Amino acid sequence: MIIKSMARKAPTFGQLIGYIGRDAEDQEPFAHNLYHAGINTGWVEAQFQENYRKLPSRQNGNALYHEILALEPQPHLSSQQVSERLRNIAQVYCDARAPGHLVWGKTHHDTSFPHVHLMISSNAVNSDRRRRLTKKQFAEAQRATEIYAREHFPELNLKPVYARSSPVEIVKKPRSESEMERRTGEPSRKQIVAAMVRDCLSRSNSPEQLSLNLQEKGLCLHQRGQNWSIEDQQSTKRYRLRTLGLTTAFVNWRDRQAENKSPKPKRVNHIVKDPRRAELERLAVKRLKDFEREHEEDRER
């Protein structure tokens, strides 16, 4: 499932309503915080315009959001079944992303990927302030929606996109290499190199040790600007870490080396002086000054 958001600076509610409603007259509209939204689109536009007028004028301020929730192809389900599930998922998304905002939309089946278009007000109902989600807040809404959809509608066979703990890196390879793997049933040289580099990273605690471990396997690490690559001395080819799917692993390894090299705070010994000793030192300094003064007076006589 893909969730996409597009902001609009101008209050073009009527134009977007017409775009969303195209080829979807027979589809039941989706409405959030809107009552009698199915009467006519003119009434829907009036509600959005009235709510927008409560906002103070501001240059480059967002007036509305056009957002899309798209599913993978669902050939085993009818359009009505998919629409019902999409409206249910859209409701969960609005509860997480825009609980107090006006939302109106419709489902579409004009492509192989069924989807729902949503028009979302930039301010909550009767609010005079725009609400802008941070990237983290938007990502949390995407993740919560996907988790709900996967748990409650397993028949949609949704692949995890936002609920993955971390992005998965794969070895990038051309089509010819993939075809060779299919014919021979053996991993390519690039996959072998990637596995060897990953093993070296796991066993190395310093750049020197990493270099030695790579040399034992006939590999050599190179840097050119911001790009790192591995030279395979057997085939004399170079592979960028990005094409080997090792960018994240290498960055994490370098971060660990930096943490290990960071200087540890020096231990400070706090010595508490004996007050009696301090008093003796003060008296000694006073007597020395008195002696020097008396010595000067004797010399003047």
C-alpha cells in the first residue's frame, strides 16, 4: 500500500472535487467530519470554503491537501469489496492523520491499482490555525494505517512498506546476471563478494583489521570522494558498496569505530584539603613576609 500527500497553496476545493469525482459518480463518497456529504458536491465545497475562511491570510500557507491511498491489484475481489475496504482504511488513516479536519473523497478503479482520493482541510473544523504534520508524524500515520490494513484485511495481501523496521538493501544486478543465476542455480560473483565483505565487516574492529581481512579474501577497499567501492582482485572488477547492498552496513561499522575512538573523559581526583593544614600554610606565608620586612628594616639601619 502506498500513501501519498500533495499540498495546495490555493483553496481550489471545487476543482479538486471535480477531479476526484470524475468517472466515480457511482461510487459512494467518503466523508470525515462532514454531514450529508452525499447530497451534492456544491454543498461539500461550501463547507470547505467556510472552514478555510477562518484561517488568517498567510503567504505560502497550505490551503488543503490532496492525498491518495493506493492498494496492490486485487483481481480476486470485486470493485465493491475493494471500495468497502478502502473506505474503512481511509477512516483509520484520517483518525490518525487528521482527526479533527474536514475530509472528502472517492474510490477509483480506473487503473490496476485501486485507490482512494482524499481532500483534507489544512485546519481542523472551526480552527484558525493550520496544522502541519512533521515527517515523523506523517510516517507514524502511514505505519499505523498499514498495520491496521494488514491485520484486518489479510485478503488484500498487502506487502509491508511503512511497517518495516528498517529499509532492506539488496544486491543490485543487471538482467543478464539474473538470467545466469537462474540457468546455473548458483550465486553470482557479485553476491559472493557482498557476502565476503559483510563477513569482514562483522570480524573487524579497526580499519587496519578490515583491510587485512579483505586482503585475505582477495578484496581491496577504495574511496573516491564520497563513494566507497570494493575491488575484486580475482576478476579485476570494482563494485560500489551501494550496488552490493552494503551502504547501511558500512555506515554502521564506521559509526562503531568512531564511538570506540572517542576519547574517554579523564578521571579527576578531587582532593579535599585539611582546614588545619590550610591555616598552617597561611601562617607560614605571613611569617615569611614578616621576616622579609624585618630583614629590610635591619639593612636600612
